[in-house]
Amino acid sequence: MTLPLIYDEIYAYSLTHPEEFWAEQARQIPWFNAPEQILSTDAAGLTRWFAGGRLNTCYAAVDYHVEMGRADQPALIYDSPVTQTVRQFTYRQLRDEVAKLAGALQALGVGKGDTVVIYMPMIPETAFAMLACARLGAVHSVVFGGFAPHELALRIDDARPKLVLSASCGIEFTNVIPYKPLLDDALQKATHQPDHCLIYQRPYCTADLQPGRDYDWQVLVNEAELADCVAVDATDPLYILYTSGTTGKPKGIVRDNGGHAVALHYSMRAIYNLQPGQVMFTASDFGWAVGHSYSVYGPLLRGCTSVILEGKPVRTPDAGTFWRVVQTYGVNVLFTAPTSFRAIKKEDPEAHLSRRYDLSTLQTVFVAGERCDPPTLNWLQEIVQVPVIDHWWQTESGWPMVANSMGIEPLPVKPGSATKPVCGYDLQILDEEGHRLGANEMGLVCLKLPYHRVVCRRSGTMTNDFGRRTLAAFPATTCLAMAATSMKTAMCSSWDA
């Protein structure tokens, strides 16, 4: 069916007809077997999306585009000012790199349902690793490269990986950070021990390999056979991503293959307004939700080109790095955290460096991860002369919850506001008794069920603990769950666009 193009109409339709709305979005991605049910409930009482459907996220993000004529289009562009390196991978080259790495993982015993921890820097091989796990039906858990051994050990014990993928080092500005000593320390602290570690040796630092446990990445990849895509259920897990732990013990968010692919593909079209072949530059680490969704999976599922930066907004070499990347690769959408632009503003308050570059390909700049203060948003909008969209989401959601949906109906930019709820999210502002509040009143950000399922992993066991605790905040008859990680700190003003 043809959906309306006015935001208010399509948003209302997504809430009153959720199954019809998401069935239409599901038809936009390639399935091996179409879903038998769009929305259902399993034996544990959990909401399940697209039950009966079978797919492979790596196939949908890579192989499918090769088959559809995008084999020679750039899929990933790696730009590393800290190593003076640029590498580009077409969709065909990306498929082959991922299939070879998946073959190496198979040789080490990794198969469907196994968990793999990825502890790596911002290099293409990290994206290859994520996609290789997806190709095999394995579950990846990316941990921010350089994270402290204690934090890495906690995640290893919880995820219980069969294999750990790492690199010999990362680079911060001009400093080489050896990763292998951090990994070895974490494994000494961890109770669970992986069968093997696969280490990517970078030329800037050579890691010592432990015989019998550690293997050289390139040696195994060179010897490996190409691995085919493994069909998985839509409700099978794609990845585990841990929250930062600032509100308590880190929660392992488990993302399903089907709902994840459908939602991200929809967001690329409806929110970011990107067409296949266009270029997205997301300046975020792979270890965060933004890096997962919009450096890797989102752009590739849409058939776009994704730019990966190993560097910082400043001092690599200067505050003009982002603008150089925009000009060099013809970036259409730039996405990063407001902190990046505050750092650029501090180094170059008059934006002199931006004037060295042609920014005419930009159609929108998106910011998230924290509220963008109006002075920074206004400063940035003066530079780029395109809409600067502050939007809101979190690790638990995996994609935007509140945004200016540029692919549906661009609404006026209101500094300090994330604009309107994204289609499919029935977000409401309630008081502590569960009563709905009006505009300009402070309250709790609440999300009405059902929505794309959040499952939290604790002590290696998937539970609905998070859902039970948040639902308990209000009488069960309200059917509301907190969208914010911590109910006590979820105070924010009601939006009124």
C-alpha cells in the first residue's frame, strides 16, 4: 500500500496499524523466507517481531547489493589521518573480505549461535569482523577498543565468547596504544576463557601471541575458504552491545536480526533521507550504538557508502578534519555527537578552516548522544547552511526514537528540541503517578508497548529483568515501559514542535 507523506498522518498510522506499517517496511529488505507473523508474543511473554522470517543480515547488507548491480560502488571508505592511510572497498571487495574472514572464524570453530567478542580500533577489519559474525549467524559483542581490562573482563564473563578478535594496537592522536597487554590482563581477570584469540597485527605495534590460544589474523584469513551466508530466524540475535554502566552494572542489549534490519533500513530512508549510492559519514566508534547502526549496518543495508574515520575532530591534524572528509568523499549526511562540534568550535571559533572546503554535497547534519546546546547548533548551522538535526535515542533502542524525519516531512528546526517521535514509537510524558502531561511540563519519558524488543543479558542469561523492573514503576494496566535507562533520571520537558 502507499503510505501518506505527511508526518502526522504516517505517525498516527504507525501507531494505529503497527502490523500493517511494519509489514510494509519489512518488504523493503531481502528475506530468504518472508515473516509468517509481523507481531507476536512468545512463551515468555516477550514481544517478537517478524516471527517465521529467515534472513541473513550480512547478505542483506553486502551480497544483496552485489547481486543488484552495486558491486563496484564504494561500500566502505577508511580515512586515517593518524596513519596517513586511505583504503576503499567496493561492495564486491567487502563481500570477499568478509567471506574470507568468516571462513577463518569457521576454521576456529565459530558457528551459528556462538558469541564472539570484538576488541578493536576504528579500522575496516572491525567492520569485517562484525559482518563476518553476522554471515555465520554468530553473535558479536563489540567492546570499545582500549577499554580498561576490568571492564573488558566483565563483558567477557557475561557474553562467554568462543573467540575474541583483537588488534595489536589502536592510535590516539600520535600515541600508539598496545591492545594485546590489555586483552591479556582482561583474560587473567575473567572467569570465562575463550577457545582462541585472533589478533590483527598492525605495522605500528607487534603483539606477542600465546601459542595454542592466539592466532595471527592475516595468516588464517589467507588460508581460509570463502564462507557462505547462514540463514537465521528473524528472532535470532545479531549482537550484544553493553551500555556504559553509568547507571549501574552494564546491561547487555541483545538485538534481533529481523527487527534490527527492518528498523535501520527504514531509518536510513525516513529519518536520514539517504538514497542508495549516497554517502554517510558517521564519526563514532564501532563500540557504541551509533557506530554499530550508522557506520556499519544502516548505510550498508540501504546500499550507501559509509566513511570510517580513524581520528578525532581536532588535532588529527586540525579542526578542519570533518570538513576535509565532507569535501573529499562528497558526504551527504554527517552524523556525530555535539561534543565533536564543541571541540571544533573551541579550536576554530570563527570556523576559518571550514572555508577551505566545499561543503555543498551536505544535505543534513545529525547530532545525538547528548543534548546539543542551542549556541552550538546555531554556530554549526551558520557554517554548513543546511538543517542541523538534534535527535534522541540510546543503546537500548538501537535507532532514533525522537527525530526530525527528513525523508517524510522536514519540520522546522527548533534549537534545544529533538522534534517529534519517530514512527512506531508511542512516546509520552507522564508524571510519577502515570498521568499524561501537557506541553512544557517536566516528566518521565515513557514508551508504550509493544516496541522493538529490548532484552538484557545478565550473568550470561537473557532475561526480561529490565522490562519487569521498568514496568513495575507504573500499574501494569498502563502497559508502559521506561524509554530511559534510569527512571529516576529520565526527567525532561515535553516536546511541543
